[in-house]
Amino acid sequence: MSSPKDLGFPTRSIDVLGVRVDDVTMSEALAICQSCLRSDQSHRVVTPNAEFVMAARRDPEFRQTLNESTLAIPDGAGLLLAGRILGMPLREQVTGTDLANQLCGMAASEGYRVFLLGAAPGVAATAANRLVDRHHGLIIAGTYAGSPDPAADDETRRILNAAGRIDLILVAYGAQKQEFWIARNQAALKIPLAVGVGGALDFFAGRVPRAPVWLRRAGFDWLFRLAVQPWRWRRQLALPRFVATVAVEAARRRLLLQETKRP
């Protein structure tokens, strides 16, 4: 996999507990994705947040998969906080849901064909209808719930190949599962750009409400989602653990810096 720099974008990246996060704005992320869509190689976009980072600390394979992506957007507000704590601030939160929506708009204007994979049965089809209504001219190559289980890969590949040309695939299997699915299958399918989008198809389909814009800008979209999906509370425990771990890492780096400055 190439990086933004390989595509001609001098993007700054930071290390958050071993996970690479690219310091991009939404407009920069879109420009990078457009370059990916025009290339003859396969590229993937990942959407790190606090949950991703904590999972990657436990799972070296997941960490490697994230770090080998073409673009790692700063999806979670916790990452912006981590950047400030570590003295490497990120300029903007770029959520995977917003990026996916903007990419569909780009696809509509430039004729790219989009496939929606994952979520519960029927959700992707509903999301596709709503996205077509929102972005006139958008071509949906197909939708399929499928499964992230490797045993189901052959059937999923058959369905994707039958859909014809696919320029962009949005994969909604949730953290780790969707990234591993993309890493296993994308190159063989010759799809230029793949994005793991988590719960974005549920949002697009209207199955789960999104936080109001002002709450998302304040970085509390996770709190709104917890209110509408209280079963997520165990997953949200990753956030305080993440912040505490980042604070310890920041202190360790400061001590190391002080030691190197001593005569």
C-alpha cells in the first residue's frame, strides 16, 4: 500500500500509541481519495478512533493493517485530544461517515461506480436509495450484506465480480472485521479504493440517527450515539482508558526528552 506522500501529498502523520494517523482536513482527504480512484493500484482508507487504537495495541496484525493503509483519517475526537496531549495537534476531525458521504458526491459528479457492502440485511439497499436521492447521478454498482467471515469470501467475491466495474467500495463490518476483509480481498477484486465505514450505512439508511452537527463539532457525537444505543457502553470504556494511556505515554516521552538533553 502507498501513503499520501507516495501520491504526491506531503501529509504529516503522527504516532498515537503505535497507530499512524494522518493530519488531513476533509478537503485534503478527498483530494487524496480522488488520486487513489484515478490510479491503477488498490488503495484503502482506515478510520482510526480511540477504540481502534486500543484494539491495535492488543492485536499486532490489526495495527499493521492500519499502518499499511494508504490513508488513516483522524476519525475520532479522542485522537484530536491525544494529539494535543502528545504535543502533536491534529488540525481537524475527519469522520468516516462524512468522508463516505462526500465520496459518494464525488462519485456522482465524476461517474465512479460505488458498491455498498455489509451492515444488516436490507440496510445497504436502503442506504443506496437514500444516497442516490441525495447525490443525483450516483451509480450504485450493487449492495450486499454478506459476512466478514473468511469462509464467505468466495461467495462475496462472486457477487462483486458480477456487479461489473467497481471504483469505490464502502465496507461496513465494524472495526477490525472490515479492515481485515479489505486487506484479504481488495487487490484480487481490482477495486481502486476501499473504505471501512463502520456504522455509516446505518446512518445513511436512517436506521440510526446521527448526532446534531453542533454536537459532532464539539466532539461529543460518541455521547449521543451512546444515548441512542446504550448497549455500546462497554465499547465506550475504551475512551477513558485511551486518554489515560496517552497521558502516560506523553509523560514518558517528556522524561525521555529531558534525559537526552542532560549533559
